[in-house]
Amino acid sequence: MDAIGRKRWAIPEGYIPSQSISQERALLSHETACILNANDKDANVSLTVFFANREPVVYTVKVPARRTLHLRFNDLKDPEPVPLDTDYSSVFESDVPIVVQHTRLDSRRAEISLLSTIAYAQD
């Protein structure tokens, strides 16, 4: 398959509510970056999370060749967890083209809200 995607993606809007209607993983409020690597080579991805009032934090993930990774920002721990109830933005930089989709589940109320959009891409 020919490579698809871009090497740089941005999600300018991020926020993980600290409240949820349930502590079950499926209903826990979260932000997710769905990363598609349709290439024949593993993708080494650097994820930089930016904040309004402090320095950015950098995370690294690997997406194997011809695979997808649904990366919950809530699960990022190293070098530190992404803070809850805090506005942030994120930039993904990969050594091979990838596709990034952003999804948020906000379950602070019984009327659960789900948002999903393709991130902004640039080479």
C-alpha cells in the first residue's frame, strides 16, 4: 500500500474532565488520539502537549506498521500524567506519514457527549 497521511498533526483543543458518571473505563471521560499507520514501517511518534501557563511535556509512542493505536491522553504517564480539568493542545510528529483523529468522551452528565474530528495536518 502507498503511504497515506502526514508527518505532523495538531489538535489545538484538549481537555479531560475530572468528573465522570462512572469509573468504568468505557464511560470514563477521556480524550483519545486515534493514530493510523498504514505504512510498511513502524511509526515513531513524538507527542508534545502544550499548556497556557507552563512548559510543554513530550511523550513518545510507537505505532507498528499496518496498525492503529487508540491513544488515550488519560493513559499517558511518562514523564507525567496529562492534568485533568486543564486546557491543552497537542502536536504529533512522526518519522513516517500517519493519520490522526481526535475524539473526546465527556461523561460528566448522564447525557454523554462525544466529539470526533480529524486533526490539522502539515508536512
